[in-house]
Amino acid sequence: MNDLDFSYFYGHKLIDVDTDKNRFLRLIFDYSQLSVECPWRLRDKGGILIGESDCVSAPDKFSRNSLKKLIRNRKIVEITFYEELFLLSIKLENDLYFDLFHNSTYFEGWALSGDNGLEFFTVPAGEIC
């Protein structure tokens, strides 16, 4: 872990999930947004609830709408970036965790942007900026 300060995003409530499967995944909070162009999963303490692979491999059972139903109106409680794993973990209310895995040496992985101009993102190879 590192000493990045994500506290601006704490308390932001998820108001929508872009469910268009032809675009990158976008989570829209009341004062920020998260753009996702890498693998993701939603889990709780019992295990994985839904992941990107589920939506691709079993679209009849899992979709972005499924994700939306599980996390809509939840607030961000904590955000942790595990530098050695290139993993961003966003803890939401009710002990839900939305994890992002940067997996490319060529493409960006994700961007977390606040309405105040604060932005965190991963560049190719996973370094956070």
C-alpha cells in the first residue's frame, strides 16, 4: 500500500452505472466518476458477487445492470491502491468491495475523477498518476 490521499472521494454516493456494453464501464457518483478500462470485480466478505468475466462469458445471467443493482446508492467508505499488485480497491457501504486490476503494458487502466479537478489514473504498465 502507499500514502495516496483518496479522502476527497469518501462519502460520494453512486448514482448511476453506464450500462452500455459498447463503451468502457463508468460509475457515476454525485461528485465524481470512475472510468474503467481494465478487469474488475465486486465482492463482499463471502466472495465474488460479479466480475467483468461473468458479464462477457454469461451475459444471460450477468450484466452491468446486475452490477448497478448491487451497488447503486452506496457510498464510498475507503479507497486503497496496492502498488505492487496494480490493484485499486474501493470499499462501499455494507462491506462491498469494487476491485480494479490494471492488466496492460500498452493501455491505461482506470481513472477516478472528482468534480473539484482531482484525478487519479493508471498509465500503461500500471503506474498511478
